[in-house]
Amino acid sequence: MATYKGIQGFSIQNLSADPSDIVDGQLWYNSTDSVFKYNKRTIFTGWVSGGNMNTARQQHAGAGTQTAGLAFGGETPPPTTNLTEEYDGSAWTTGGAMSTARNLLAGAGIQTAGLAATGNTGVGATTNVTEEYNGTAWTSGGNVATARGYLGGAGTQTAAVIFGGTAGPSNLTDTEEYDGSAWTAGGALNTAIMGMGSAGTQTAALSFGGKPPTTDATEEYNGTAWTAGGNLGTARYYVSGAGTQTAGLGFGGNSPAVTGATELYDGSARASGPNMTTARKFMASAGTQSAAFGAGGEPPVTGATEEFSQGVSPFAAWSTGGNLGTARYALAGAGTQTAGLAFGGESPGGLSPATEEYNGSSWTVGGDLTTSRKFLAGCGTQTAGLAIGGEVPADSNATEEYGGTSWTAGGNLGTARGRSAAAGTQTAGLVFGGEPSPVSNLTEEYDGSSWTAGGNMGTGRYNLGGAGTQTAGLAFGGLSPSSVTEEYNGTAWTSGGALNVARDRLAGAGLQTAALAFGGENPLPTSSATEQYDGSSWTTTSSMNVARANLAGAGIQTAAIAMGGESPPLGGNITATEEYNAYGPSTETITTT
């Protein structure tokens, strides 16, 4: 009989505890638990937020890949635009402008060899102009035979195909093929259609959805003729596409309401995928079935980008959540990503008592704080939260407890302070640092009714981040931008690993051995940097989409939430919420006989 060592070349490790440096596929025996354990690979498929376009727009075209994308033309809204932007997988930068401003055009190619064909130049006006992009500038190409808008396009700069669309009052079946210099007639679509999604190449193109009437029909092109393919699960129009004829992706559009539905195509049938975070239509799109992007669109007209990834491991990213009802900064947070709490802060109208509750997608109004304040600290859960100190505008020693509906008075702090950090729960809370005069290194512990002194931090500071529990707390960053991390054991603080990016006015989430730090200032500009802590050192992970300071955070290291804050220019209160999710290997116990 074959043995593990005979197959793998080495024996299974016999360990008293799970290893700290686990890798994918690792198998070991935990002698303490008397079980075999296996570290399996966890994969992610879904949409996450990418970098916002510099110019919000709709009805534009896209080309390229998820990490080397191109978006050009469109409507901002009226008038039409000739602007081009290039995407590197995280941020958009300005490229060369087209000679002809237009919307509802077709796009093809890659970031350094793009193609823009036909489109609308205004209400009821179309152009037959083709332009070619070399990564820097657009130059004229051969004119299309039939000018049109609302059409589909696919292929490359030297082997493209356009099809369907509308010219005046009539929808078209016309197909044209491009060889890099001139357009020639191809095989006609079986159904005159406009507003369809498209993907593929000149000899293997895909057209799906469209109107009128709203359809779920798919047609496949082989370079000569169109034939019927597998229908969409959801009939729709103004839908976006990416990928190939045998590995296609369709997302967004109207059905008739605006939708974020995503479908994957294998050349014969459709399968539902995860919905986009924000339903929309008229996006620029490109990429593959496993790595695509959708940028811009409406309603309302936006510059937001979402990235679709399939089968990625490990994976971590920030995505857009539901906006706060009240824009504010210097607020506090508590709870989890799917049961969060935001309270206090400063809004455009002044100090705020507002409390909001988050369910993982949207915020609803909760009971107001008794005392309006900013730069307060918070901890606990959505139904058992704790609001600590703050500025009213003088430093406050007030504590309030939230029961899921309303706030009631708790025990006062021994030292009034604002700009401190907190950790723990409503009945086992921890507050540290802050800005009484002088800058504080003081720590206090809460038992659900009163505060008592704890061990002092080694470094006094304010505007710092915090995470953990009362007996395993974590303090990091703070003024003047500091990288210092300290760990609390319930009695004393000891030094931990330094942040990679020194900063203050940041937020935190998680535990002492699995924490997350995000946002802040260094000292300017405002930062989007995110770092994760493993109990000894910080490593950089995916940045937030919106750089901000004086924000609030909550949750755990693999499922956190960032809410509110100030975004450049400093002083601009924001409502933006972002959710952080990390997907990676996980340990599974193996049952044996």
C-alpha cells in the first residue's frame, strides 16, 4: 500500500500546535487535539471596487484588460466628450483626447492599440469617424460605411468588428469588419438590434441582449455569419460585456429596471454570477471572464469602477458600501461589517449626536447620543455600544452606553479626553491615549459601570488607532505622524511592530494578533493605505478607494468597515462607506478511521 511519504517524498508533521506559517495544501497532525488538519485553498469570485475615473461619464467605450484598461468618449452628462483615461488596475490617469467627441460608440483593442468607431456626436447626429490609439494619441483610421450609435464592437485595432445599433429611427443588422485601414461588409445579424452587450474577436464575436423589444437573445459570429447562441438568464439592454465567445461575461443594463446582474457564458449556456455592488447601465467595459472591469455609467452618472475576479486566492480588497445618512468626520464606530454602528462626529451643521446602524448594505437612523461630540472613541457592538469622551468642544469625561435603540449614561472617565482610541466591549472596555493637556499616555478600563486606571502606554499620543480587547489591546500610529505600535496584556503595554506608513487620524479594526489599520494622514495628503497586523509585524494590503482621515472603523481583520471622515481637500465631510474583505487559505479538520 502506498504511503504519504512514498507519494510526497516526506512525512506528515506531528505538531503540538497548529503551525504559524501555514501554506496552501499543508497537512499536519495536531497531537494536542488528536486530529489531522489540512490547509485548504479558499477562492473568491465577485465584484470589488476599483479606482474612480477622473471624469464621471456614461455611454462611453472600453478596451484592454483589468490591469491595462482604456475608456474613451461618452457623455458627462451633456455634452459629449473626447476624453480618454487609462487604467492600471487601481487608478485612472488621463490619456490623449480623441479628435471627435462622441458617445454611444464602439470600442476594441488594448490600452496601447485601441480603436474607437462611429457613435453619436449629439442628439440625432452620428459620425462615421474611426480613430486609432497608440497609448498616447489618437489618429484617424478608415471611416465606417454606416454611421450609427448604440452598437456593439469587438476585436483588435487591426481586426475589429462592429454590428447592429441604430441610425436615425431604424435599428440595424449591418456588420462591418476592420483590417486596420478600411471597413468592409460582413454577415448581417439575424435580428436588427441596438443597446446590446458585446465581446470576443472579429472571427468569434458575441452579441447579447438589446432592444426593442427587450431581449435575452444571443448571437455568435464566426467571421462570416451570425447564428443563435444561449439566451441570457435576464433579458436586458444597455448591458456591458467582456471576455470571449466561449468565455464571456455580461453585466449591468436595464431589465427594465437598472440591474447589477452578472452572467457567465461558456459558448452555449449562461450561468448566474455575483451581482455588481452598484446596479448601472452604459458602462465602459473590457477584460476577460475571470478579470474584467466596468467603469462609469448611470444612474446617476458616475466615475465608479468595479472589478470582477473569478477564482482568485488569496484575495483582499475594499468595495463600496452604503453611504451614511449624515456626512461627518471625527466620528466613532463599533460592531461588525454586517452589524455596524456609527455615532457622533462633526457634520456641516456642527457637532452631531446622530447614530446610524449598518446592516451590511445600508445605514438606518438609530437613537441620538445624549451629548453631541466629536473626536470620541467607540467600542462594543451594534446592540451594546460604548461612546467614550470626546470634544464638546472641551474635552469630555462622559461615557454613554447604547442598547440597540437609545443611549444612556455610563460611568465617567477618570480623565476627560478626546482623540483617544478604544477597544473591547461595553462591559469590558479599554480607552488609551488622547489629548488632555499634556498629550496622554493614560489607559483606563471599564467594567460596565465605572472606569479604573490601567497601565500607561510607553508613548503618549493622540489621534491614534486602536483594536483588540481589554486584556489584549493594540495601539498604533498617532501624532505626530507615528509608526509606533504597542500591545496591552491587561496590565502593561509593550512594544509591537511598527507601521510601514507613519500616520495619525487613522482607524482600526480587529484583534491584537489580527488587526487592520487604514486611512489617516502623514501629515498630508490624506492616505488610503491599509496594513494588516499578525501580532508581530504590519504588512501592506489593498488600499481604500477613497483616501480619508478622521474616519471610523469596525469589524475584524478579514471583514472590516470604514465610514465617514474627511477627504481632500481637508474639511470636506463625507458619507462614503467601504467594506474590506480578505479571502485566503483556511484550515479544515480531517476525519480519519
